[in-house]
Amino acid sequence: MKIETQKKLAAGLSITSNAFIILFKLIAGIISGSISIISEAIHSMSDFLASVLTFFAVTRSAEPADKDHPFGHGRYEDMSGFVEGGLIIFAAFYIIYEASKKLLFGYNMDLNSTLGIWVMGFAVIANILVSTYLFHIAKKTESVSLLADAEHLRTDVLSAFGVFAGLILIKITGYALLDPIIAIIVALIILKAGFSISKATLNNLLDGSLPNEDIEKIDNILNTYEGIKGYKNVKGRRTGPGRDIDITIIFDGKMTIKQCHKICDDIEHKIQEALGNASITTHMEPEKV
């Protein structure tokens, strides 16, 4: 199956699962009167919007370079991931606001937690399965937006499990005030994930450098290659699922352009094998005598 098809199927699965989970959580939250379940529904709504963005991003990023985008469409994935991070942050602050109102101005102590327990248990299992699949496809295809969507769902697993455990505790103790407290804890987990995603994707959008492990792989290839005299100005950036890399390679001044070009091709091939999807530009420079 083609990489683009795998990415689209994964994004489509995320959209479908989130739609059903939102519906179940909203119904359970309204019937049970639980602010923590409603907060989870809000979180899942942000997941749903993020999944729609991801589907759009992986569809656009798969398109080949054209006149308007000569370097391809990989930035769509970075932008999608950044917006997803913003949605997570917004959802977290809204949950904190609603839960704080419940704590400060009173709360319904007649909380029916049974329905919520069943719904949140289902949500935990469903999101574990979907997020695991998304992580697998994101790693396989090096998709930034799918990875952000998977991280999004993983926070949903953690927060949904927290609500699930809290509802069981409420049912046992009868202490319904735990519900908004759990909602705030959930929001803090969501907030941390949102800032993490936004920071990583913003780095790509602002042409931040490649991770140290990628640079080390490039250095190892160049340092062990016997046909060159050295190298300098190694630069790299992420563009969606791919990487742009620029290297200046130093050669013996007596070598022909054909010989140098052949070595450059070989080095580029080795780097692509080590890093995966990469566009590499090599500059040839003679050794200074």
C-alpha cells in the first residue's frame, strides 16, 4: 500500500473514531451531570477538529511540487500540527474555567456516575487502539501531522482514564466534588501536551535545525567517507514528513567534476538511507592548498 494511502486511511480512522466518542461522551455527560465527562467531550471535540486538519494536511502534503510550491507541500503538515497544539491548549483552558466555576460556586452532589464509567471505559480502549495505529503509521511515513494527532489521542487516553478512575472513586465514596477536581487535573495534562506539540511544529515552521540525532548520523557518514578531504556548513530543517539538508564537501583539487559528482551522489544516497525522506543539496569545494 502506498504511503499516501496509509496516511489518509489513518487520518480517516481518527476522524471516525473521534466522532463516535464525542457523541457518547456528550450524552453521558449530560445525563450524568459530570463536568469531567463534559470536559472530556470538549477535549474530544478538539481531537475531532485536529483529525480533520490532519486529513487535509496529509492529503495536501502528498501532492508533488508545483510552480507555486517548488519545494513541495510538506509545510501543510507542520501548520496542521501547530494548529492542533493550539486547539489542545484552548480546550484545556476552557475545561479549567468550567471546573473552577463548579468548585467556587457550588456543584450538583447528586452525580450519576454509572453511565459515565461505562462510556469512559469504552473511550479509553478505543483511543488506545486508534492512537497505537496512528503512532505506527506516523513513524513509518514520518508524518508530522499524524504524529501530532497520535499524541493528541494519547493525551485523551490518559485524561479519559483519569476520569474513568475518578468516577469509580466517586461511586465508591459518594464524594461528587472530586469530579471538577479531576477535570482540572485532566486539563493540566492536556495543556502540557498542547504546548509540547506547538513548540515542536513551530520549530519546523521557523526553519529550526534538525534534531541532534539526525545531525550526528550525517556527521558519521561524512567522517567515515574516505573519498573526501572534509566538509563544512552542514544545515538541515524539517518540512513536514521530509528534511531539507545542505552540505559543503571538500575535495582534492586535482579530482574531476565527474569524480566529485559521483561521490556526492553516493553520500546523498547514504544519508537518505540513514534518515529516510530527505532532499539533499551538496556543494563541491576544492581543498585549500
